[in-house]
Amino acid sequence: MEVLDLRGLPCPKPFETFMKKAYVFDGGEMRVIVDNPYCYEMIVQIAPYLGCEVLGTKKDGDIYEIFVRKAEKKMEEKVKSGC
């Protein structure tokens, strides 16, 4: 599982970084860690639009974890996107 640790970044940087990563992510599961409640909410809301299924979330104090899964790209999609 890939881990995207975005703690300590000012809002909206964690949200922007997740969007960029999710867009090029070839598939599989990813654990996203943030410490900003607004970015947490935005990531949970945008994930399905980026092809990611939110498997679950976890809050421990000021730390938020989001577990997402993205279906692996088919070979035709990789060729089209240049990945």
C-alpha cells in the first residue's frame, strides 16, 4: 500500500497533492495522512471523482487517515495517457 503523508502542509496543499497523485496513480490502495480537517473533508469528497473508492477513514487526535483504492489502469488507458 502506498502512503501519502501530507501532514504539516498548509491548506489547500494536501488537497492539491492528493488530486495530482490520484490522477496519475496506476491503481491499488493508498493511505493518505493529513492533519487539516478541511483538507480531509475535501479529499474524501473528491476521491470518487478521481476514480478512487474510499475504503475507510480513521481519526486519531489531529491526524486523519483516508484509505482509498483505485482500479488498475488497463493497458489501453496507459497507452492513451502516456503512462
